Amino acid sequence: MIITIVIWIIQLLFVPLASPLCIGIIRKIKARFQNRQGASVFQPYFDLWKLLHKDEVISKDASWIFEFAPYIVFTSTLVVGMSIPLVAGFINNNAGDMLVIICTLSIGTFFLALAGIDTGSGFGGFGASREMTMAALAEGGFIFSLLTMAVINNTTNLFMISQHGTVVHSQFFLSTMLAFFGFIIVMLAETARFPFDNPATHLELTMIHEAMILEYSGKKLALMEWASANKLLIFFALGSNLFFPVGIAQTPTFWGLGIGIAALAIKILLFCLAIAILESSVAKFRFFRLPDLLLISFIVNVVAIILIF
Amino acid sequence: MTTEHIQSYLPKNTKAEISGNIAFFPVPTSLIKEVAIELYQAKNLKLKLITATDQRETGEGFKIWYVFSVPKEHIFIVPFIQLKDSQEFPSLTPVIHSAYNHERKIHTFFGLTPNGHPDLRPIILHENWPNNAFPLRKDFNWKTKPAKTHTPYQFQKVEGEGIYEIPVGPIHAGIIEPGHFRFSVAGEEIMLLEARLGFVHKGIEKLLEILPLTDKVRLSEKISGDSSLSHSMAFCQALENLGDIMVPKRALYLRVMYAELERLANHFGDIGAIMIDTGFNFGGSQGARLREIIMQINERLTKSRFLRGINIIGGVTKDISPKEREALLKDLEKITKDFSEVITIAENSMSLLNRLKGTGVILQTLAKDYGASGIAAKATGIAADARVDYPYAAYSDLGFNEIETEPDGDVYGRFRVRIKEVYASIDIIKNVLQKLPKGPINADAHHIALKKNTFAISIVEGWRGQIVYAIFTDSLGNISRVAPCDPSFLNWPLVGEAGPGNVVPDFPLINKSFNLSYSGNDL
């Protein structure tokens, strides 16, 4: 009983509370790669705190969409954050269905893009247009990579998938790896990281995600920033627990739960490190090469599914 | 330089007044087009500057000067026309395209109309500036505060289905100068790009007529902050020319050293900035780091990170001690090794090269037609460099004669030219430090008497390109007009030409690969 309560508290709070730390860690590692000291890993928390205490400037041309989009975008990440397997695979969570997750995330993206267009600024407009181009192409890869895992495990429930521990099914090893590869490409596109987008740039004309939230300030900007951090952590957690569910608690014991938490932390740190290395060592791709990359993700995932049979 | 030699470049039966390396002669207004075409096409001279002077006070009306130069020989052939009764003159733009912005500027600032010019919209002065106030006329008091007029500015329009405009700036997200860019795009592809500059117009040309002489030199350093030394050097050289001042040898060598340090700092900064605009963060931070090393060397040597207050009329103010000389040589060794390592990593990054190659291509003919200079021109294969073509300071003594070029005219070309010039600059500085002659570092030039009723031209190869100064004196030997021309003024239209055909997200990279000065353009 207590264990279930603890797990549910983790399910509810882990993503929003830990996501700024992930951003901080990635930034810190990147700074070290550039021979810089870098800000503290807790800086994103301070930034959110600062933004939450600031006044907002809202364009007089903005409609209700602009006002409400941050809440919808943020809430969608909260809902997804509690509906995915984090430290325990055994709990019964019907919200954790593959398609529900993908669609909930899409609602967030949809409103993000709408909010970008809403103020009528040039940057928001092309940010939204680029985001929709990316999102439409990434969707296929995303669905198919999760579908690969669903087919292998005969279930679309993410908790069930993580419980089965796919990697040990050695005959599906290749499929799993291919699906993981496809997933990584989608993850980079969906979370606005290299080589798709540069989260650290100040050049409006090159932005995708940042261009859409350019008009936001103060509290709403905080929600938008927080939501994108949440999304990053959600993808990290999905990547860790669906493809490599090693260590995730399978039985309701505190010992198992402890291992589950430690395993998740280590896997997320590895993701942070990988992203930081990637962003320090390559340049961003030209915009028109990005659809090719997403198409690769889709094809790889289709191959992964075919290989299952 | 023999008079006969200069005569060979002049049109037949022309009697020119020769002052130093300048030959100037009046041409009837109706003939200027023919004369200019002959000089430009038949004699293959370069058009460096077109500018006007207001000499109505002495009854000479307006004069328009066409400065042509002979590369390698360092001679200037300057026909001029006199406008006594009329305020119109024939435009050269239809035949010599690089006259385009020069003539627009004369139209805006002097109110003289180039007949046949395709584009007479005001340049630099903005919507609020009245149509009938011409700031460079002598009867315009520099303290005048003109009334606000709100005349709308017509951007060029592209029409068609799916074309939309993106206005960018004048305020940008980064800490850069202000400028407005109007993109007409179809999807992500740029159809037309028009830059609207002039947001940092400071009235420098007017002030250069008014301020006391030493302040003029200080002001020239502020024309474009990153080229402080090159600008003041060009200005001082022209004044030294006018005042017949012999600059000591040591000062000439030191000027070369400081100029190359300035080039190094800016090239390092730009090489890094180009990489960071592609998102290649490693290279970006290394560029910034290397630039900072040079800035600190500058500060150590001169107490000024931007090398300000170094050039004075007759020489320089800061010497280098034997101890500092040794330290600098050691630093340069370290920097060369450091830089080579960074470049090796950059040149091995496929993703970086993919972004740089083929982006923002400028054809050589285009660069020639616009009269581009410096990195923008060298990257299209044009071997033009003022250090070789119009040798000044100690460059010819040092035997500097190699111009670094690249064939392709893309962002990668401009990136490579900078890399090659970095190595060349380091060699020049080492060379200076080895050959540095002993002696004073400036001529005693407290009482300067400038030649009367004449003018001087000086060209300096700043890190961006050729900085041209023309200084005119009146019958009392006072400076009556200074016409500085930063390379940015001629290179900006190239940025507009480099845009179309590329996608919008590549524009910041293209712009950075030119890295032109807004302030130097707006004056």
C-alpha cells in the first residue's frame, strides 16, 4: 500500500521536478566541452523562479489561444509525465497507452504552433510552419518505433512493455535496436535538439521551437520553458524504460524501488551526456536535410517491425 | 613616379594638376560619362570613390570627384565635374554599377540629382528626415534639428502566390548593431532580400569638417569600432600626405604590427562566430577564446583592447620594448599551434563543412560590378589587397606580396580566406618584430601646415576590406571635407545578392560570413 502511494507520488512529481535539472546538466556538460565553467546545474530552477515572478507583456493582437496555450502545453506534458513507466513497471495504469501518449503530446505541439501564429509576428509564423513540418514527419517515426515494441510485447500499454523487459528476448534484439535508433531521431526532432534545432541560439531566423515562444514573457514563458524541459525528460524516460527496462522495479518492494530509481537516474544521466556530446561535436543540419533524417527514422522502424515476423 | 607615367593613364590632351600620386583634372559635365568609361573599361582602372564637395562659397559651385586608382602603381586618376548653375549631373550607374550607392549618397546628402540613376530613394537618412535638408552642404549648420516628416520608404516588392514578407530588425536578439532586413520568401526560400541601414547614422562626415584636428583623428577611430586602428591609420596617412610629414621608419613598422593584430583579433572572432552560427559550439568557443588572447595582448602593449589612441599624425604613440617583443613572439608561437589544432578539428567536421560549402554564393562578376573589396571579393578569387596594390606603411619593405584568395565565393570561401590571412598576419608580425628599425616612433608634428586647395587619398586594407579616405583642403589649408568610405558601404549590396536562392535559416550564417559594419556604412 505505502509502496503504491510512493510510486504514484513519483509518477506525479518526478517529471516536472527533475526536468529542469536535466537541462542544467546538459548545459553544464556542454560548457565544459567548450572550455567554459558554465552555470550551476540548478540554474534552470532559478530561471523558472525568476520568470514566475516577472510581469508579462502580451501583444494587443493576441487572442485567447495565446493566453491558454501555455497551460495546455504544460498540462499535456504533466499528464504524459504521469502516464509513462518511470521507476516501476508493475503498477496498473490504463492511461499509459502508446497512442494516448503520442496524441496527448501532439495536442501540446498543436497548441504551441497555434500560439506561435496567434500574435501575427513573422518569427512565430515561420517557427510554427517549421514545427508542423517537423512534427508531421516525426509522428510516423514515433508511432512506428513504439509500435515495434508493442508488437514484440503484444501490448500497447507502456507499463506492460517495460515489465516484459524486451532486450532479453534475444530474437528481437535487432528489432529493438533499430526501433531505438529510430526513436532517438524522433526524440531529437520532438525535443528541439541538434541537429534539428539549436536550443541555445539567439538567431531568430534559424529557430524552430524558440521562434514559437518568442512572444512569451514572464510566467507564461516559464510554463513554456518548463513544458519543453518536461518533454525532454519524458522522451529520456521512454527511451530508457521501453527499450532498456533494466533495473525497473518489477515487484512491490522498497529494495526493488530503490534500484528502479537508481537505474532511471543513471539512464537519464547517460542520455544527458549523449545529447551534450552530440551538441558539442556536430553542426546543425540545413533545414531541408531534416525531413530526410525523419524519413530514415520511419523506414528504420518499418524494417524493425518487418524483422519481428 | 614620373609625370609622364601618370600622363599615360589620362585621356588624350588632358592637362592634369598633379599632387603627389594624384592627378586631377576638370571634365565638362557632358563628357564625364565617356571619360569614366574610358578609365574604367579601356584603361582598366578601379573606381574607388565618388564624392562631392560644396564649394559655392568661393563661387565654384558643387564639384563631383571620381576617384579611379591604378593598382600596383599606387596612382590615383581623379576627373571631376563642376556644377555651377545646375544641380543635376549624369549618372554613371547605368554603365559602372559600383557607382550605384555613391551616387545615391550624393543625392541624399548634397541634393544633387544623378540623371538616369535607377533608384533615387534616400540612403542612410531615414523617413523622418525632410526631403529638402542636405546635411553635407556648407550652409547646413551641424546643430540643425530638422523637423520630422514621416515620409514612407518604399521597399522593393515581390508579388505572386505564396510570397510573404518577413521584417527582421532593426533590433536583433544578439548584441549586434541595428539594421532592418526585409525578406520576401516563398516557403523557406529567399526570393528577395533588401537591407535597410542607416540606424546608426552619427553625422561623422559633417563632424569631420568641424572638430579640431586631434579630435578628428579620435573620431575616425569610432567610425567602425572593430577597425579603429585601420580607420585612424587611413585618416592619418592622408593627413601626413597633405602636410608633407615624414613618418619615422619605426612608426611605419609598428603600424603594420598593430594593424595585423587588429586583423588577427577580428578574424579569430569571425572564424568562431561562423562556426557558432552553424551550431558547431566547440569551434565557436575556441574562436572567441583566441580573439580574447589577442585583445589581451593589445591591452598589454597599448592599454587599449581595440588599439585606440595609437595612431597620431606623424606616427604612433606606443612603442614596443625588447621584453614585450620576446613575449609577443612566444605568444604567437603558442597561438599558431593552438589555432592549427582548432582548424584541423573544424576541417574534419562533415556537418560543419556541409553547412558552409555552397551557402551564400557570390559570383566573381557580381563582386567586381559592385566594387567589392576585402574578404568578400577575395573569396570569389579577386586578388585585390591594398597592402599589395597600394602599399603603405612598411608593407613593401617587409616584402609582403601574397594575396590569399578562394575560388568559390561561398561562406566556406570567406571562412577559408580568413584562416589563410590569420597565418599570413602572424608571419607579418613576426617579420616586423625581427626587422623593427630603431628610432623615434613619431615625427614632431605639432604645427601642421596642410597643402592648400588640394586633396589626398589614402587606402588601407582593414580586416574587412579597403578603407578609403579622401581629404580636401580649402584655400587656407583647412580641411573642408573628409569622405571616409568603409568597405561595408560597397559590400552591403552583396549580402542582399547572396540571400536569394538560400533558405531563411541560412541567412544569419551568410550575414556572419561577411560580418559587415553597420556603423561604418551609416557614418
